[in-house]
Amino acid sequence: LTEVTIDDVALRAHVLDLSSLGSLLHTGSEPAFGSDERLRLNGNEWSARVVWVGGGRLGLEFMSSIPSDRIEAIVSL
């Protein structure tokens, strides 16, 4: 299950791209640019900032980078 918390409301999200620095998601919702969010993916949680919004998609930049081996483990699930 993937969710993003926007304005304290958890929404289901579809991950379109994931890297150590951020993620592109489709949620059908468009939070404010620059807002702070939380992303939960396969039991992991990261703090992030919205850096791109459009067409029901949003780009997140993680507050701290995620090691590439951890990304590989998450994606392989």
C-alpha cells in the first residue's frame, strides 16, 4: 500500500517514479506547491516537500536522500 499524507489526510497514491531524492505520484489531488507531506511506501515513511503539481500528479523531494540499496529493496517487493 502506498499513501501520501496531504493536510493530515492520508490518500492512496500510485508511484510513477521513485529515486533516492524524490518521487512522482498520481493521487488525483493537487496539494499546494511547497507544502510538507509524508509518503508511506511498503512500510517505510519519508518526509517530503511538494516541488511539482499538475494533472492529478505531484512531485516530491525527500527531506533526506534514501540510500539506493534501500530503494532497490522497496522496489523489489
